[in-house]
Amino acid sequence: MVSRKSAVRGVRGDRIKTGHFDKILLAVNTVAITLIALICLYPYLNIVAKSFSSSFSVIAGKVNGIWPVEYTAESYQIIFRGSRFFRSTWNTVFVTVIGTLLNLMFTLFVAYAVTRPVMPGKKLIMILYIITMVFGGGLIPTYLTVINAGMRNSLWALIIPSLVSPFNVILMRNFLNGIPYEITESATIDGTDHFRMLAHIIFPLSLPSIATISIFLAVGYWNSFFDAMIYIDARTKQTLQLYLRDIMTNVMQAELSGFLDELAGSLADDSIRGAAIFCSTLPIICVYPFLQKYFVKGVTLGAVKG
Amino acid sequence: MKRATIILLSLVMLLSVVTACTGNATTSTTGQSGSTTTVDRSKITINYLANANVQSFKDGEDENNNEFINWLKEKSGYNLVYQILPSEGAEQKRALIMASPDLPDLMALGRGTYLDYVSKNYLTDLTEAIEKTPELKATKCFDEEVYNMSLVDGKPFAICTPSNGSPAPDALCVDYEVAEELGIDVKKPDMSLESIMDMFARAKAAFPDLITYTGAGKGTSYYKLADFRWLYAAYDVDTTWRVKADGTLEYCATTQDMYDCLAFIREMFDKGYLDPGYATVDNPILQERMANRSAAFLGASWYDWPGDSAVTNVDPNTAIFPILGQAVGKDGMTGQDLESTVLNYIVVPRGSDVVEHCMNYLVTLTSDEAYEFLFYGEEGKQFEFDAQGKRIPLDDPENTRKKIGLQYYVYYYIYEDMAQRTERLGFMSIGDQVRIDRHQIYGLDMKTKLNPAYNMPSIDIVNEGMPDINACCAEWFLKIATGAAGLDEGWNGFLAEFKSLGGEDIVKAVSDWYVGQ
């Protein structure tokens, strides 16, 4: 991506004149994109505001802006009640971190292997990968395979079945193909083996690609709900998404009696829903700014190069 | 090279298919069949697939470790393993479990799923098992009519648990300031149709800024405008089906009484009493209207009340929206049908080798002692008796976990116990309402106490046609209520579409089934 500064200065640093039209266009673009961003952001901020508002004001429809009305943190008391929230968060962090690392590792291995000129059968391997992209086994065969592998009620059921994504392999492969072969050839001549090549040459050069893929993976693992729902039975192994979904569904159906549920029963559905959404998205929001530059670069990875 | 690639690819795919087709044979780890009296029950594992519910477990406890399941394990002697389905995606997960080798030994199904599984041969015929466990038929929850609901081609594939429908009747409610201004006695209101229309007229005149009447028009219940349930019994159209003098059934929606009821609702619209946004009001919007007190009258079910104590209070002395009750028709007809139905179909999937042990477990589960403990808990711990012998829950937060027993393990509900729970919430129980229906006025009784609306026989024409019929009713009734169609125009349009959808054949099929009972 070319920055605005370099556009003004040109690729070689020469100053390029920008006309009135360019300035107006820039201003209009900035305003339009800002408005669109605010429109996209507003519903989220409204939900967060509801999560910090009293149930009465939420039910009465008084929370229409981005500020809480009659501030209260009761919704979060429900979410954080007991140890289930922390246990489920830990489970999700485990799946996200381990899953992302393993997935990246295997993706890099496969992509590196199929970009080696002397690798036999690499075309066949890629064809097999692409076939799995197009033709799925179906839900029941996949479920049976995972269960028969002894992964029922295990967090590994959320990691291993999706350990290598063909899409990510293709992305990584295309990026690695862009690394000049001379670099790896000279390293080979110097006596570098494949593992050192990966660690010291390929990995540092692939950081943009790796960062992009890792954020896709991390968000995917973090938000994974369906797989957790079908493979995880034990409450101690529930992920955060399952736990939050449980909370939202239970509160919506809660009766108005019982001391311990008086709190849950007295809260508006939207309050709980807002708190659940905020809790589940906060970690990703915190991490994303640090990876944004890689993400922006990475979206064009694998594009046709001249 | 190309040929070699194709051959290699074919071999790989063939190997994959062969691998997928082999695999573990269905194994059961759940013990032995044969005599159930001499076997050490602690070595028998019964896997129970339970439905999700709202009560959360105490920290450190779960569905297989709490005082209720531990009590059941001790009393039955079996090693019980409960698995609770997720609250969302339960059907999908159940379908996956049924496709896997790890089948449960017991599970609870709704009627539709039950009939579906029977047709697919997923379930065990329980005839022999029930014969070997005569104690099952001796429990107080056993009811011949309920038991008959489990029969498919004369064979029981389930043990049915009875239930009554809504524990509290729907009602017309009024804003307390409106009631004071209009001089309405909220404790003994005049609920005749003329009086109700008069109340609306006076409210509209005295409070022009308020919506005179609102209800969740968007939340239709099976076919009728759900928020008007307080009105239907006055026109004898409270139920979906009703018995005629000749002993056959008729579909209430197509009767003259339904037309008269719609005329009342239409009159409300014509005179400007009905919420202009009625067709778009759903439960959250209804609660918003309640919280903002922007309506003078509203029609609400007990579960419509928002979970906020400022609004939910239903004490007639202090409530913001005191409950007036049900309308009274010209013959004195009033009240709401109990909607007796079957709560669950407890089934044993085919392949379980502990069928008789499952029946033995159900004997424990249906015992008086189990019912008392699961439904109420322990005296002195979760409840105590008042002077009238009614159970009062103890507000000790550590001991109010009785609801876990109630929600996850209890086998059936006795109406009187459900009524007590409803009364504790402040709502009148449905059994305490004044109910005057065809029985008192015309001497007509349904042959079955089970409401055909919820226990429809498995007849293809009915299963296939009723959803369209219900949708047709809901659409036309809403059009009439909101002025989108004239009363007669809408009624005639509804009847024409009803006939074109095969409604008359469906009515005949249901009626023939009923007559044959």
C-alpha cells in the first residue's frame, strides 16, 4: 500500500503537485469513510451501553445512544459469577493459542514443502488439498471420525480436525513462491538444512503472511461455537462462546423466583446479551491493533503479482 | 504421468472409503441384560440424555455431581450418567448422538421427534420391558390416556409423562392510574364484553395520549392472536378443537363464534382502541410499553412480564398493571383451557442392552419419595410447611437449588404443585380461575382430556396440512384485526383459503380419529 505521504512525494521522493480536485476527493473520502465507520461502530457501542444500563431503562427503550442510562454492572456480575467464566475463558485461550500455533506451524511446513522444486508429488498433494476445499465429508462423518478418534469431550476436538486449512496453505504457498529462490539456494549451498532454512530465512521473511493467517485463525478459534457445541459435553470443558450462549439463553427463560436467580431474572435480555458480546469481543479488540499493519498488507497476499 | 496420477488418486479415495466404512462396531459399555434383580446395579451404567434448562449448577457441581443426582444414584443403585443437551442446537446434537455409536440409554423427546424416530426405527419397543416392570403402571403419574399417546401401531415406544400447559391464565390488565380514574374495581371487575368495550371507550376519552389497548400481535400462538387469549373463552373458541353435540369435533377457527370474536376485535380497531402498531408488537416491545406505561390496557401472559421488579409486581394492591382477568361471554362462558398434554416421551434408543434396568430406574424416578425430593427438596432445607400445609420455599440462597431437581431430574408435574409455584410468583393459578365452558353450558365434554391441538394423531394429512392451516389463520386474523381486510371480506377470504388448503379434509381426519378413541 502506498501512503499518502509518498503519493504526495512520488515513489522517488519527487514532490508531486496535488490539485484542488485531489484535495476535495480526499476530504470527501475521509468524511464518508468516517461516517461509515461510525455507523458500523454505533450498534456495538449501543449494545455495550445497554450492558452497563439498568434493566428498567433497557426494557423501557431509553438506551438509544452510546452512553449507559442508570449505570450498573449487574449484567457482568452474572457473567463473572462463579468460576465457570474463568474456566471457559481459559479453555478458549488454550484452544486459540495452541490451535493457532499448531495450525501456523503445519501450514508453514506444508507450504514450504510444496514450494521446493525437488519435492516429488507436490502437484498431487495440492490437488488433494483443493479437493477437500470443494468436497466436504459432511457433518455426521466428521463427527463420527472425531468421536472414533477418542476426542469426544476434549478440547483437542476443536484443534486437530481443522489443523491445516487448504486456503491458508495456498495463501502461504503463494507468498513463499514470491521469495527469490536464490536466497534459499545460497543458504543450501552454505550447508543449511530445511529446518534451519525455515527458522532463520523463511519464517522472518514470511512474517506478514504469518501475521495475517494467525489473526484469521485466532478469530476463528476464539469464535468457534458449533464445534464446541457438538463435541464438548462437560461443563468444565466449555468454551467461552458456549458459556456465554448458555447464559443468554438461560436468562431469557429464567423464572422470577429464587434468590440466586433473582439477579438474572431481573435483568433485561439485551443487558445480558450486551455483556456477553462485550466479554467475547474484548480480547480480539485488544489484540487486533497490534496486528493491523500485517493484516492490511496481508489481504493482498497471494494476489497475482506482475 | 497423468494416468499414474489418476490411478494413485483413485486408490487413495478407495482406501478412504474403505476406512470410513469400517470402524468400531457398536459397543455398549452399559452392562448386562437378563435378570435385573440379581445383578449388582452399581456396575450398571445408565446414560440419560436430558434436555437443557435454565437453572445453573452451584460452583463445583454439575449434572453428575449434585445432591439430586447423588440421591437418585443412591436410591436406584445404578451408576447414572446424565448428559445435558445444549440450549441451542439441541436437535442437531441429538441427531449427531443418534448417528454415533455412543447412544444414550434413556432420553426425553417431544411428540414430533418421537414419531419421527419411531418411523425411522431408532427406538426400542418397550412392550416386553413394561410387562416385566409392573410397578411402572402402579405409580401415580401413570395415566391410561397418557400411556396410549405412546402407542404407535399398538406398541409403546415411550413412557409418557403427563403435564398441564400454562400454569397461569392469560389476562386483560389495566394501568393502575387508569383503573383509579375510571373507577374500575381491579379485585372484582365487571368483565362482561359490554363492560370491557365501555372501559376502552372511557379510557380513550380520559387518556387520549395513551394507547388504549396493546398486546403482542406479532407473537401469534399456533394460530390465533395470542394476546387475546383473555377473550376467546367468552366466545367458546379458547381451544383449537371443540366437541359438537353429535360427538364429532369442529375446528374453532371456522365457527360463527370465531367470527363474532373477530368482530369484537375489529370493533376495537375501528374505534381506535387497538394499538396502531399492533401487528409489529412483539414481546420486547410489549415489555417496553409496560415499562413506559404507554398503554391503558394490555393483554398479557404470565411469561410476558418483564424481568424487572418495578414492572413485574402483580399484587393488585400495588401493581402498576393489576390483572383484571378473563372476559365473560353472553352465556357466562369464561376461563382458559388447561391444555392437558404429554410433557415428554421417555424413550430407549435401539441398541441399548439395559432396557429393563432403564425401566427399573424409571420406577425409582416416579416414586412418591423421588417426586417430593426432586420437586421440592428437603423440608427444613429448601422449604417448610405453612399452617395450611402448603410448602413455602426457604430463602436461603445455598438451599434454593431445589430447582435443579425440578428442572433436570423430575419426571412429571402434578398440577397442584405447579399451581403452588405460580401462586408464589403472584399469579393466579389456572386451576383457581372460574372456568365455565361447554361442559357447564351445553353438557358437552371432550372424550379425551388430552388436547388434540398438542397431541395430534400421526396422520399424514394432518401432519402435512396443519402448519399451512395455522399460518392461514394467523395471517387472515391479523389482517382483520388491523384493518388490512374488512371483517366479512377477510372472513370469506380466510374460509376460501382454508378450503383450498384441504382444511375440511383435515378436520374430518381429526374428528374421525377422535370419534374412534
